[in-house]
Amino acid sequence: MKNFTTTNKKKVFAIVIWIGIWQIISLIVNQPLFLPSPIQTIVSLIELGKTTTFYISVGATLLRVLTGLLTAIILGIAFGLLSTKTHALQIFFEPVVSTIKSIPVMSFIILALLYLKSSYVPVLVCILLCFPVIYTNTQKGILSIDKKLIELAHLYKVSKVKIFTHIKLPAIMPYLLSAVLISIGFSWKSVVTAEVLSAPLHSIGYNLYTTKLYLDTQSLFAWTLIIVILSIIIEKIANNLYQNSKWHINGDNS
Amino acid sequence: MIRLENIYKCFADKDVLSNVSMIIEKDKVNIINGPSGCGKTTLLNLISGIDTEYTGTITGIPKHISYLFQEDRLLPYFNTLDNVMFTLPESLDKEHKLKLAKKYLDALGLSNEYKTYPRKLSGGMARRVAIARSLAHPAQLLLLDEPFNGLNIELKHIVMDLILSGLNQMDQTIILVSHDQIILDYIKNKNIIDINI
């Protein structure tokens, strides 16, 4: 407990130091157009919070992020599992996954704009960006399964369901969680980037685009701060769910 | 009675078992004897059905087999009690499984470790959990590969007594691989089978 508190204090201290550095640089620059101070950013955020547009935009973007992320997780796990069934399937999927990995986000966005409504483009881009991460890590998780435990389970005629819940799933979970945590960051970046270009009316990306048009750097910082905060919250929720799940070996459970 | 006839087994062009034949007797502790690397574990793998790539014939293998492997093979994400219950037959209800698991864990001095996870167990304790798991399973054939590794003399006797009680009460066939001479001398009703390549 003592260590936990000390670590948290250190983290808060580090954040305070960096905000202090930001404040000092903004005072030296003394041009809010180029670098608004932390206080100006917070003031701008409070102003944004007074409008209903703010909440609608944040809600719409959040919904896109969650839809894209969950779809990518489901597809990534499904295809990841499928690819480890036979080597032929793995070889069959590999070119597609490698291509998706190497295509620039912009190409996806421009292409998707030709086919889809502007509000759906960010979701598709998010899926395409997160899918390879989940797919690859699911594969790695499956390969990490201890074959000797499977052998033991077969010898004792343990049911397939129990083999999955007691041996396979616990082995896959750590890989899957790390993939999900990486994907949360990816999903916010990809959704907002796609929103800036596709400009759906209710979105954080559209608001970012208007800050560029009006050279409203304070609002740009405020919107960015919101993205960072929401991304961290979702990451913390995912991490807590895993830490409290039975799949996590807790150092204190004895 | 289990009969093995003209068993040949090779790994990458190297003969591990060459023309091995033997009879495993019921109601006795069948002790497989032989120098290190002579294929004793391989033989247990063939009898258990884990390894099916061999030539020769094996007959008389019963349906329910329990196997104490040389490694402990404990599930890392489940506690001691769950580990023992994991391999018990699905036909048993949960209460019965719990009773069986606790009986063997208690007998092996692990009554305070029901909720302990494998990574928190010492080597000797982990071995005892693996022993409890293999003995708790109501099997007709019990295969034991070096069960006494990491145990003190008192525990070795407790384990051997548990094995022998299974032999008497459950009408089991037991195949034991061990180099522990003190324990081997302790067993009265035994059938020593030598493997020499």
C-alpha cells in the first residue's frame, strides 16, 4: 500500500512538473495563437463544456471509437483463432493482414470516403487499424498455450469447454489485453484523424477542423486534452477489468 | 493384465525402445527398472496413449488412466484445490470432487494451501499437488513417473502408503518409475520389470 501511494505521488509530481514546464514555455512564447498556457486551455475547456454541441460531439466520437474497437476485437479474435486452426489458413490470411498493416491511414480514409457516409468512415478506419494488432496477438497467445497441459487434459478426458476456459483462455488473455490497450490509443487517433478529413457534423474531429479554420489554438488544445483524458479513462477501465478478472495472476491471492 | 509385445519406438533415427515386451500385472506395483535414458518415460507415454507413434502391440489398457508426469503440469491460473479438481471425472458432482480433492491434499499436508496458486508453492509442495491430483482420480491404471522427487523421507512413505491403499481399495494396476531404493524396498507386493536396450 505504501509503495502504491508513493508511486502515485511520483506520477502526480511528474505531471505537475511537465505542466509547469508548459506554463513557463507559454509565458516565454507569450503568443496564445502558437502556444496557449495550461490555464488558458482549461478556461477554453470550461467554455466548451457549457455548450451542448460539446457533449454531442464527444458522445458521437466516443460511440465511433467503441464501435470500431469492439468490432476490431471480435474480428481480430475470430480470425486469429481461425488462422491457428491450419497452417493453410494462416498463409491465406497473412497477405491481407500485412497489407492492412502497411497501408497509410490517409489512404484508408480517402478510399472509405468514396464508399461510405462520412460518419461511418472513422469507424471503418478504426477497425482496419486495430484489427491487425488484435489478430497478431491472438495468434501469439494461442502459440503460447502449454501443450503439456493440453496433453494432461486429454489424458483425463477433460471437456473441450473446460480446456478452453482453464488452459487456452488464460494463456491468450495477457496477449489480448496488451493488444486491446495498444488498440485503445490507436482507435482514438484513427477515429479523430478520419473525422477531421470526413468531417461528420457531430464529432471531435470536425471541431478540431474548425479550430484550424478560425486559428483557435486554445480550443484545439482543449479538444486534444479531452481526447487524451477519454483515452486514458478507457485504458484504465480495460486494465482494471483485466486486473480484477480471474485470468490475472494477482500477487496477493494466496 | 496389460501386455506389451515387440515395442519399437524411435526419435529422429535413434532407437529409444527396441523390441520391448513385458507383462504388467494387476494388484501389484509394477516397477519399471532401467538406467537413465533407457526409455522409461517414453514407455509410460505409450501405455497412457499420449504417444501413439510406435510399432508393436499394447493390449489390455483400461479406460480410466491417471498419470503423474515427471513435471508437475499445474494450471498456473488456478489454485491448488482447482488444480486437483480439474482432472476429476465430469460425471462426479462438485461436492464429491471437492471432498476427493481435499482428502488427498490433506493427506499430503496441504490443508492450508487450498487457495494457493502454483507460483507461490515450493517445488516440493507443487509436487505434492501433482501427486494429489493423480491419486484423487479414480483410475484403473495409475502411472507414476518419479513421484518422490523433492520429497522428504516422511512424505515419501505417506505417498507410498496412499498409492498402496489405492491398489488395495480400487483394484488398480500401478506402474511406477523410480530410482528411490528405500521406497522400492518398502513395497512388498511388487513386480520388477527391467528394460535394457
